[in-house]
Amino acid sequence: MKCRRCKAPAVIEIRRHNAAFCPPCFEHHCMEQVRKAIEQFKMIDTAERILVAVSGGKDSLALWDMLLDMGYDADGLYLGLGIGDYSSESARYTRAFADRRGAKLVEVDIPAEFGFDIPTAAEVTRRVPCSACGLSKRHLFNKAALDGGYDVVATGHNLDDEAAVLFGNVLRWQTEYLGRQLPVLPAAHGFPRKVKPLVRLAERETAAWCVLRGIDYQVEECPNAEGNKHLGYKAALNEIEDASPGSKHAFYFGFLDKASGHFTPESEAEKETLRPCTGCGAPTTGEELCAFCKLVARVAKAGA
Amino acid sequence: MKVLLRNPKRELDVPGPLRVSALLERLEVNRESVLVIKGDTLVTGDALLTDDDTVEVRPVISGGA
């Protein structure tokens, strides 16, 4: 198989583009897709300071690597989640990448700073670990961005992630979630802008980026994610993609283009009722404490 | 050839010669969900693998969102 751009031997085939690329042309392809997403959705201005949420996995490290190569002022934020060996490994990959690139890494360790870990929070709240994990991440990404004076938080959500979330939300017609499933969430009411520059790349491409660039990343899956719905949706979509390449792209970008405008982004009324959390000052719709401070209090009360 | 698989980590011996696409079919792996790595690079579906090769079939699907 030959590279579509230069006719050298190809190392990766991307069926939805009906293309194959050699390593340098594949890097060019990835950078072009990310540039296109940033421009198309007006994600980042060149002079802005970016905080990249990094986990030590392929997507976030590839994103950070690409943004740095594009010349953006991009620091990393790593959250220690306290998920045993999985967290120790992910921290190791993240620090090694930051060292290699000479990039600034901000670290927040949840067990050290807030006195709980994700498995314990899941046990106390009797909900799936991904619930406490997502809640903590959203809160701490916002806080770190505002504390550090960053203009924008960038996350490594890729085309597969977005298509799978869309699939789940459509299956159950969760219209409140459909309204905010956008590649850019503007800054508002004490929340920083959030962007997803990898939405035009499939996760096979972000993994390939890391392999070809010699970036070591955490290949093993989070032990808490095993068997979750999100993985099931991805498997279903990949069956469709295999039979009909381009389906995931058409599903997600067709939604953005033709359907997302029909859903309300988030009720304006809800935004109007935001008030500062009495614990941490973050904006919340709650009467006193925000969801994260409630979680911290609940775990402390349980003596966990 | 030696084939390294993940989740769980294991190693298989598969007789060659065999194209990458045929290997994935034999393993019943969706080609959209993996990369095939040989040495420090990747190989496409039409690449021919021989008995002397060692390849890793690496899953690329992450569960978080």
C-alpha cells in the first residue's frame, strides 16, 4: 500500500478517508485535522494560554504533543485519582512526556489534597466509579484553569468518544445532554471555555500518532471502565464503521451540522440561578455546596 | 510468527506467511479497533507477515469519556 500524498510505502490505512499514509504524511494529516477543527469551531486564539487535561493515555498526550508542535502556549494538568497501580503508571507516562518536551505540568493529587480516592468515593456514594471520577475531573479542571489564569481547557476527546456519547444520548433521547454535546463550550459564569481539538481524529489515529512519534502511553484500560456502556457503544459503532467507513464521522458531524441546533444548550434559567459554593466558591446551582464539595463532605463523614 | 495481544496480555504462535488483514480476521478482531505494530512502526492490512516476525495487536479503544 502506498502513501496517498508521496507514494512512499504506507504504514497506516484510514478507510474513512480512502487513504493510506507514510509516517511523515500521517503526521501532516493529523495536524491538518486538528488545525481544521480549531479553525472551524473557533476553539483557540494563537495568543491564548491553554491547559491540556492529560491522563497519560494516547489521546491527551497526542493532543498536548500536537498543540506544542503548533506553537501554542500549552501546559498540562494531571489529576491523581488514586486508582492503585493504574494511577501510578499514568502519572509516570505523563511526567515522562512533560520532561521529554520540556513542558510545564500542573499536578493535583486528589487523595493528598482532598482525602479520598475514586474507588472509595464510588463505594460511599454507591454509584459507578466513572460518576465520581467525571464529577471530580470537571470540577478540578475548571478550578485549575481559573486559578492558573488559563483561557481555555483542552481535552483529548476524539471522534470515537464523541460518536459513542452521541449514540448513547440518542438511544435514550437525553435531550439536555444532546444540547451541550459540542466541540466548544464557551466560557461563562465562572467556567472556562472547553475545547475538543481531536474531534476530527479517530482514536486509532491518536494511538498511531503516539506509536509513530515514540510517545509511551498507558495502553492498559482503566480497571473501572471494563464492561461499561461507553465501550459497548464504541464496539457497536466500530462494527458499523467496518462495514461502512465514514459512518462515525457522518453521524457526529451530521448531528453538529443538522441537529444540535434543535436542542437547548443548557437552560439559561439554570445559569441564572448559579451562585458561589459556600465551600470552594465555584459556581453551583445547589443551595450551599457544589457537587464536588458535597462528595468530599460525604466521604469524610463516612470516615473512609 | 509471534503475536502479542493485550487485555489480557498473552502471546500466540500463528503460522505464516499471512497478510495482516487475514491475521485480524483469524483473531476475530475488528480492524477499526486495533493497530498492528511491528518493531517501532505500524503495518497496513496488505503487509505480509512471515514466521520470523513478531507483531503486537494493540487495542486503541478507551473507556472513559
